Amino acid sequence: MAILKSPDELRTLLSRVKTIAVVGLSADPSRDSHHIGEYLLSKGYRVIPVNPKYTSVLGLACHPSLEDLPEAERKSIDLVDVFRRPEEAAGVARSSVKLRLPAIWFQLGVATAEAVAEADRAGLEVVADSCILVAHRALKVPPVSWPKNDPPS
């Protein structure tokens, strides 16, 4: 697809997304990933925690990797938000490509040229070196609206 940078591109992505797999979501409230996971939930997004260290984060079932998600849950993912060390970013990009996930957001300091190129080559929408919370607030993206019969679980 493309590497997204403009405010309009980011607003369009964040307005379309409903389910976000947060890779590296921490159960530690002092970590940025924990705070951002809470923020995303408060804005109506369905958050799927992915971290091999935990079985539950923010009261939600946590999975060791994207590949370990049940197929139905994987198919619901609109965006992968990455909170991993830069040396792990390309692996998350490869997993996202392999699972045919549509978009990936590398948080500040996470993206590498290899990870971005891997995702971009495969046609994913890519955001690199941007904080999803800061972007969401700055762009004044409205909360997610779910149909009455399809709320997040």
C-alpha cells in the first residue's frame, strides 16, 4: 500500500481501524505500551494484547505472538501496533505480512529500514516512528463506533 505520513493519511487510517493487536503490550502500568493500550480501549478500539510474558493484560487474554492468535481473531485485526525493540521489528513485520494483516504502526524508536521496507513491499499500510496516542489526540479522531450487535469483547 504505502508509507503513511500526512495528517490526512493517519486520520483516515485511525478512523477506519476498529481492532488493534498491540505487540509488546505490557502489564506494567509504568510502561508506555500499557498506558497507550488503556487509551486505545477508552477510545472504543478493540485491543488484542500480544506478549509472550503474560496470559492477561488490561483484563484481556494475551497471546504469545501474532501467529498464536486464533484464526477468527487474526482476521479481525485492522492494525498491528508495535512496541518491541528495533531488532525485533522486522520479525513483527514478517509475521504481519505472513498473516496478511493490512496495516502496521511502529511506535517511536521501533522502526528499522528493514522492517518498514518488508511491510511496504508486501503492500501493508505502514506508519513509522510515530506515537499512535499522540497522533490520535492531535488529529482529533472520534471514538470508534460499533454497531449495536457487534461491540468489542
